[in-house]
Amino acid sequence: MNEYKILGSGIKRLSDGAQIPISPGNRDYQEYVAWLRMGNFPDPEFTPDEIKQHTIAAKKAEISNTDMGYIRVIEDLIDTLVAKGVIALTDLPSTSRIKDAQRKALRAQLAELLAGG
């Protein structure tokens, strides 16, 4: 195990968790530089696994952020298919019909509020 880890704002000494600023006049930084000169290398700021976990979390957040817009697309698609007689609303599962009715009611209430009602 290494003695130091790179941070975005400096270096972390792993033995005691001290954060060392990149400052030539700092005694701890001088010790770090001497350690480097002995052929040592610090741990990277993030391990490959930490980078992977961060990337996975970011992608999940991106997907979640698009969900509401996509739900609206599906609602519009259902409305279009029903209006064109391609499907009947009763073709959908009852839970889908209930959710559709709830969202339409909420949207109507919001429209009324926005209209000053």
C-alpha cells in the first residue's frame, strides 16, 4: 500500500489522513517530494472501481432525468393511437388506465390553475 494519494487540491498522506498542500515551503510537501525521488508513486485520486461506480451512478441519473419526458411521449402515443382507433383505452391493463386517468386529471387541474381558475 502506498503512503500518499493524489487529491484534486493536493496530496493526502494515508497514514494519518493529513492533506498536504502543493507548496514547496511546506515540510510535509518536502517529505512527499523526497519520497517521490526515491522512486515511489502515489495512489491515483480515484481507483478504476471508483471511476466505474461514479460512471454507473451518472448514467443512472441521466436515464432518470429523461424518464419524465419519455413518459409524456408514451402518453401522447397512447392518446394518438386511441384517437385514430388503432387501440381502445380498454386494451390497456387496468393499472395503466388508472395512471393515465390520474395524470390527465392532474394535468387538467394544473391547466385550470394556470388559467387563473
